[in-house]
Amino acid sequence: MSLINQRVVYLNGVYVPENEAVVPIKDQGFKYGDGVFDTTRTFGHKIFRLKEHLERFERSLKYLDLDPGLSMKQLGTITEEVVERNLPLLASGDDYWVTQRVTRGLTGDDGQAWPDWPESTVLVECTPLPLAARAHYYRDGIQIITPSVRRVAPEMASPRAKTHNYLNFVMGDLEVQSQNPDALSVLLDKNGNLAEGKGSNIFVIKNQKLITPKEKYVLPGVSREVTMNLGRELGYEIEEDDIDLFDAYNADELFITSTSFCICPVQGINGRRPTANGIPGPITSKLINAYVDLVGFDWYGQYLSKI
């Protein structure tokens, strides 16, 4: 790929072509997963809720005692610059994932070969959303499977921090993909209740009530919070509670939320379909429409247009 057609990333103070962004092999993020990240997306090429994502990013940094050497305001400006520089490479009907990452960089003797490398590695990048690959989920619903791998318990490491330690999600995805390559894994927590997927929260709808797992056991997604607020505005009761598989199998509707998915209807969980008919279900449809109105961009139609 020629340099003129390459995306640009921010790495430790400079903007460089993506294939020239080099990180030492002894960086703590590479060696130990010692880092945090956060991701938002664009709607119609405009970044959504960057402030809220950076606030969550800051909480993750504090949890790991990481100092990026930049304020959240500075990181916001850098993020906007990265997107602006990469927009010419994006098709008019597409959008970006936008990610900030900070690792602990090099410590002790690890820095000898890279004496000028800072104590923290700061990276800001963007990647086109996989709209075409996911489009059929919005027509047919996504299939959920709960693997044997459990979500890390909060007394081990808080799920509320968005860290580089995603091995349990990776193992869960591998197990699920071996059964159904088109399904998404949603891990159970240590007590056998629904927790979350790799970057996605789950909601169950029963008797006009929206129920989602307790924040203690999951990453509190920005899209999760947006959806809860929209549900309240629409007059639905919202509850954070334990959801076991009995509850999930008896749900009227299920859906997942995430930065990229926004709201995606669930076709079934472990092969069991919700009791109500239709994809998306009636309440899920209302929430999707409200989300589209909120952001002022038809992301649902954007996905369907890629089928």
C-alpha cells in the first residue's frame, strides 16, 4: 500500500503512517497486557460521545495507575485530528472505529535498547467499521452462545476497567466459533449469570421491563448507558440485576449494545429463541429508532444497506 493511501495514527507525539507505527517488543502492553484502551465510533464521519468515552478511559487509567502524560482534553484533540486526517480514505457510506490506547511502556532494564522511549506508550488510531460483515445481524438477529469460559470476577480484576487483558473473551470466542462461526459469545459471571461479550453488553426484555447485568460484573458501556436512558424516556422500567439462563430463555426479546453495534437484536441464545416473534422485536425496534434519532444518523439503515 502506498503511503498516500495509508491511514495515519498518533504514536507518542507524532502522526505517522500506520505501517510505520512501531512499538518495542518489551513494551509492558505487549509483554503483560499492561495497558488500557477505549473505543468510540463515528456516525456520518462525526465522533460520537467522545467526552464520555474519554471519561471512562480516564477511570481505567486511574485503576491501573497509568499516566499518559496528556490530559483528556489533549487526547480529545488528538483523537479528532486522527479522524480528520483519515477521513479522505473513508468511503462516504462508511464510518470509523476510533481507539485510544495507553500502556506502561518500558520499565527497568527493558528500556536500554530504546533509551528515548517514554514511560508510557500512547496510541490513537482508527479502523473502518465492519459494516458489511455484520449487516445480516440487523436483518436476522445475532445468535448468542454462552461458553464455558467465565468472565473475570470483580475481586480478581475489575471488569469496569477496559484493559488489554481480554484473554477470557478470546478463549470464549474461540470456543463459540468452533461451534458456530457466525455466533457471538457472551460470558457468564462467576455465579452463572449473564455478564458480557467482548465489547458488548446484553439486555433482556420481559413484561415491558429492560434488564441488564449489574455494573459490578461488566464494563459499563457508553452505548449501554445511552440505551438505558432511551428506555426510561420511552417509559420502560430499567433494572440492573442478575440474569441467569432461565431468565434469558424466557425473555420476550434480547439485544446487545456496543460502540459499533449500537443496538443489535438477538435471534436466540444457546439455540433458544425469545418467546416474542419478530426481529427486531417491538421494544427493540422502538429503542433502535430512538437511538437513530438521538445521533441524527440512520446507522441501522447503514448496516442494512450493506447486505
